[in-house]
Amino acid sequence: MELAQERELKYKELCTRCKGDIEAYLYDCDGTLADNMQAHKDAYIRIAKEQGLEIDGTIIDELAGWPTVEVVAEMNRRHNTNFDTEDFARRKSLAFYETIDQTQPIDFVMKHLTHAPAHIKIGVVSGGRRETVTKTLKILGIDHLVQALVCAGDTERGKPAPDPFLLAANHLGVAPEKCIVFEDGEAGVQSAIAAGMKWIRIDKI
């Protein structure tokens, strides 16, 4: 099957699954709207190596959706390291930012967002830093379509707790049960479930 056909089929599948009494679409950013997870992984690996730890990036896949500081804290627990979580997160963010202009969209999810019905409200809920997420959305050309943006630090607890998605729903004025979440990671799915929202794993389509 040609790539264009595959994308169109995935887009139609997303649309099919969004039937019902839905008033808001809540998208994760990295790995859901933006095809940039390898760039994030490379940044983690680079900063860890600079501080004496060799990792293969598996933990980054496992903890996709977690705020960076919490990923670093988990790295400390598993590898018996004592990285300063805030400093590591800052350095990792800078390393990722060096490649951010190369960010490409995940086409069928982007099409789903840009073709959303007029009555649907749009939110983006990310474990990334606001500066990085905002820049990513601008590069993708959809920042003007996002009516609510929740990033790392906006809630006391990040994914997999329900707080980030609940805050986005509150900003949009939409009841949780009338929201549907689009995610590529287990932490995000658990967050959506805990918030009482419908959800779709876009990487499983």
C-alpha cells in the first residue's frame, strides 16, 4: 500500500472513532502531532552520556508522556545516579531545541486536527516544557488552532495522573466525558482514563 493511501485510511479510522457526543479533542504533542520522538530520545541519550551514563533510550519509550524531570528522577532510581533533575531537563531541552526546526508532522493526526468540525474545541496536553511545545506547534503551523495548552509544570502532577487533561477540559469549558484524547504513550492513556475521557492510541491505528 502506498504511503498516501495508508495515511488516508488512518485518518478515516480516526474520524470513525470520534463519533458520538464529543465537544473537545485533546492531543498529546510529541509522538502524536509531531514525529519527533527520536529527536527527544537522542537528546536524553546525549545529556546522559555527557554526565557519564550510557543509555539506549528504552526508558524514554517506556515513560513516553512523563514530564522530563520525572523521567530523570526514574533514571536516577534505576541507574543509581544523582542527576539534578531540573538541570538535566534544562540541558536536554536545549539539546532537543537544536533540532526542533526539523520537526515533521504525523500527517493523519494533523489532518484530523485541522479538519475538526467547527463546534469541536482543540487542546494540546503535553509533558514537555511550554517553550518547546509552543515552538513545535508553530513549526507545524497549528498554534493558532489550539484553544488550550497544558504543559509540564502547569499541574502539580503530570501524566499518568488525570490532572493535565482535566485542566485542559476546564480551560475549554467542556465536561471530561465529552472529551476524547489522542495519545501515543501508555502514561497518556492512563491519564485520560483517570480523567474519565475517551481515548485513542494513534500508534495502534
